[in-house]
Amino acid sequence: MATDYKALKNGGFMRQKQKDRFSLRLKVVGGQLTAEQLRTVTEAAETYGQGYVHLTSRQGLEIPFVKLADVENIRQVLAKGGVETGVCGPRVRTVTACQGSDICPSGCIETMTLARTLSDRYYGRQLPHKFKFGITGCQNNCLKAEENDMGIKGGLIIHWLAEPCTFCGVCAKACREKAIVVTEDKVEVDRAKCNHCGRCVKSCPTEAWQGQPGYLLSFGGLFGNKIERGLELTPITGDLNAVLKVSDATLDFFSTYGRAGERFRFSIERTGWETLAQTVKEAAANA
């Protein structure tokens, strides 16, 4: 029986230059694996590879030099240890994420639960071309959200309270966008300059600034043969359900308007940014 190389690739087995050898991509959501999963990967790499793994640029793991004859064996070993094989081809890929507010002092949003939610909702969904989600917890942008087909960046929706404020000016010094001006008895915020970094909230010694976790969404990023920065088409939102509804609408848009072999960015440019903008704004409004 002829080997179905396309099916193997769709299941994470990528052909190497060596005959009948594959680099096996594993499913890693948000860059996290348990210690038990790592032990399973070690066993698989030692038994069916060459005793090492490759860390990809998108927080993934690959086991090189898997033999064609061992494809089913390594699948069984990995599954027993709770490790899934990855996907390739025209579908939703691994969701990447930084550690977010659970770990990072700069984090504005909790990222891992969101990464798992998106992965459970979309991972492996068939599309005209590959589609990548990237989640970063704050404006430090460690995960480079705008490089993804859809990026999600954490921010804070800020609110100033007059009563506890001592007008010390620490928030104005902390604001890198120069969006805050403090006088002896007044605080003014230029909302057009505010990038929702939350440094005012995190630096305030009297808790005069409060911040609600919010999500900044970008669309159409590319980082490969052509480099394009994703664009923000909706205002920051603190509604996680709105993020999911916009994500649904974005993938539906790509399914409807995308052409086989065409990256999402090029589908947007061909169809018109205003068409996508209207689609995602309506989705957010109806969440």
C-alpha cells in the first residue's frame, strides 16, 4: 500500500531530507507541558528518534528522525503519556502564549486559560491556509501578537479615583506615552495617547488608579516570506465573550473569502479591510 504522506503531514509527521524519516511535531498549547509529558517525550525521542528534541520558534516541540515504520508505535507511546501529535497544513495551528498575569508582574491578562480555550475551540480547524493565534499578556509584547493572523494583547482599561489620589505624579512619570498630566489638584488623561499598558495602575502608591483586564485584538499579521504587522480594528474590550465571538467571525470570514493557498492577510487585502472591520465590529457588538 502506498504511503499517504499528506495524511502523515496533516498529523504532524513532516518529511525530512533523509528517506522515510520524519520530524514529528507535537501539540503544545501556550508553551506549557507537564513534567510527566516531558518524560514521555524524552522516552519517545530516545526510543524512536536520535535522543534529542527540537524547540520550534512557536513554542513547539519536534522529535526528528522518526522512522516511517515507527509512526504508529510513537503515536501510542505519546498518547499513553498524554502527549498529542501536532498538525500541519491549512488549518489552525498551535496557540502560543506568554505566562501572563498569573506569573509575570507586567501581565495584564491571564493567558493560559485563554490559550487553552482557543485551542479547544479551533485547533486543527480546516481553512484555506494555516492560521496562527498568538497571545501576549502586556505591551512588552513578548509573544509579538501583531505577527500572528490574529493576535491578542493584554492591557488595562484604566479609571482614576480622585479621593485616594495625593497628586504625587508617580503615574505621570511611569507613563511612557506621556498620556497623563498631573497638577496640584488635577489629573488629566489623553485617551488618544493611552496604550493601556497599565503602568499607572501598577505604579500608584495609593491605589488611585484601577484597571480592568482588557484585550487588544490585531488581524492579518505575517512573519515569513513577507512581513506585515497586524492591525487593530476594534477598541480594547474587557469582555472575553466578545473576544471569542470576534475570533469565530474572523475564522468564518477566512473560510468564506479565503482562497486555497492564500494567507489570511492577502485574503483581507483582496476583499478589503473595511469588510473585515465591519465583520469583527458587528461580532463584538453582538457578543
